[in-house]
Amino acid sequence: MTTRDVVFVPGRQALNEMHRYSPAVRSNGLLFVSGQVGSREDGSPEPELKAQVRKAFQNLNAVLAAAGCTFDDVVDVTIFMVNPAEIFETIWNEVAPEYWGQAPYPNVTGVGVTWLAGFDFEIKVIARIPSHASTSVSRCNPSTIWDMGSLGYAQISVAEPGRIAFLSGQVAWLPDAGDVPKDLTGQAKVVAVNLASALKELGASGKDIVMLRVYVVDATTEKFQQVQTVLDELKGEGMPSITTIGVQALYSPDILVEIEMVVRVP
């Protein structure tokens, strides 16, 4: 049986063992980092929001450093927030720039949730390991998807080796900046158009989709089925891994669904 190549941070291993998880795992030139929160040495949260977010980034940077990485090596980011309408601007405009580095930035998906074990903010990333000579990252913003590049972010990041492409979470925005459909099925169809555009840009098809992660606001089984019907057309005969998650909110109040995608590039 293959043993996981685990990264530990000095001084926090007891906390990891108590909660039965690894801070990060190396695999084929990539580093998969557990969600990091603004926890003190004893595991308790920093009570003040800005201090908590800064501590989460500091904890993240400590894990990255233990693997020989920096934030510049990060390929894909998912941010979870409790009450995003109240705290997003503080996180994004006042704290994150201190740690985010220079453009081009990594993929990013922001999700509003109801519970983070007593914390208000959590950040989860995938990074390349620069010590692997063949590990590199290329980024692109296809003209057929809404312009994320103007904000300094990438719609698609492709990591070597293995040619794995990570796509930022897609919502119901198109390049012409038209109105967002008000219904879930309508939004899911726009998201599917964006995902299909990414596949075309990569020279891939539904069979090359490795993973889909679906976030639906105020989810029910019926709502997930509406989205699944649209995704069935996208993936065709492909059978990717899929995770469906009900959330409190997404990027803005009018957004009802967001979908992340990981693709094997042919």
C-alpha cells in the first residue's frame, strides 16, 4: 500500500492528529492543502475578523513553506465565508491583498456557508511544487467566458505534469455582460456554456472532465436535479467525480449556482 506523502508544520502536528487530518499531501508535483482557518496554537479562533483572516493566511503560508512553496505557486483557491454579505468586502479589499502577491493570480471560487466550526473564514488551495523540474503552470482567460482577466484572475490554470486544468468557479455571467437569468435552470444553462467554452479552449470534451463541484444556494434535492439535468448534456458519456453542496450565498445575491471543474487536458 502506498503511503501518503504528508506535509506537517512544526508545532501543530498534535492538533492535526487530534482532528485526524493532514495539513497537506504531495502528489505528482502538486500540493493539496487542507482548508486553513484563523486558529491560534491551541486551535481556538482569533475573535476579531481581520486578525482571524490574517492568521488563516499565515497558517496557509506556513503549510506552503513546509512543502517548499509560496503563495506564488498556488494554482487554485476556494474561499469559504460565514455571512459573506457582511464580511466579504473586508476580507477581499482590506486583508487579502496583503498576502495575494502580484498578477496573474490563481483561480478563485468564493462560497458563503452557514458554519465553519466557530470560524468566519477558511481558505483551501492547490499549489504546484517548484522543486519538481517538470512542474509549471500556465493560465488563460478565453474570450468566450466573461472577462476575469481584467480583475487580475485566471479562468483556467493548467498544471504540469499530468496536464490537469483547474477552472475558477463559473456563474451565470457571459462576455456580453447581459442580464443574469433569475431562475436556477436558466443560470445553470449559462454556467454550462462557460464550462463548454473552457473545454473547447483546452481541446477537451466531457469525457476529460475529472471533477465537478456544484454549489447551490438554499439547496434542495429538486434544485440539484435541475442543475444535474443541464450537466448531463455537458459531460455526455463522461462520468466525472461530482460533489453537490448547498450554501448560504455565492458571489452576489443574484447568483444561485456556481460550478468548479477540473479537466484532464488531452
